[in-house]
Amino acid sequence: MIDKNKLPFWQLSILFGLITIIALGLSYGEPREAVKGMMGQSMGDMMGSEHLKNATIQDLIRQLKTDKAMANTVNDSSSHDSHHEGTNSFLKTMHYLTTATIVLMLPFIIAGTIFLTIVWMK
């Protein structure tokens, strides 16, 4: 029924298939507590954690100064990033080109795999 020469190949294929199925099953299991974060809480608990408890005017002023400093830093850095526009455009073009190539070639890859499997089985 199964050729003795092809038996190790089938054993490895089944082993790797089982490992893949187990890994997928474990990754779609119950989310961890660290990953849950705010989404594991009720709506009231989420709002309570966002509320400014015991905040003073000094805290708000300090936060305002920090926000202004961050805005100035962003404005300064954005004026220096204009020389990167050509690189971003090239990377976007390459991204779209490679993605389109993979998507267009996928039916041929699948068809070739099925054809080679049928030929190999005979």
C-alpha cells in the first residue's frame, strides 16, 4: 500500500502536521491575563481606571507642560523627516509589488503542489 521508501516522509509530514495543529490550538486558547488588560474588565472598571483620582492642579499643570514639550519635539523631528520621503515611497512600492506578485502566483504554487503530489504518489 505505502512504499517503504516513502514511509519516513509520511511520518515526518504527519508529525509536523500534528505540531502545527497543536500550536494553532494552543494559540487560540484562553487569553492570558497580561494580554486581556482592560478588555477583561467591566465598563465601569475601565472608566474607573481612566478617572483622575486625587488629581491636583499641580498635576494637571505638570501634565500640560509635558504635553507641550512633546508637541514641540514632534514638530522639530517632523521637519527633519522630509528627506526620508523617497525611502518610504520606495518601500511602499516594493511592498505592493511583492504582495501582488505573491497573490498572483499563489494559484500556480498551489496547483503545482497538488500536481507534484499526485505525480509523486503514483
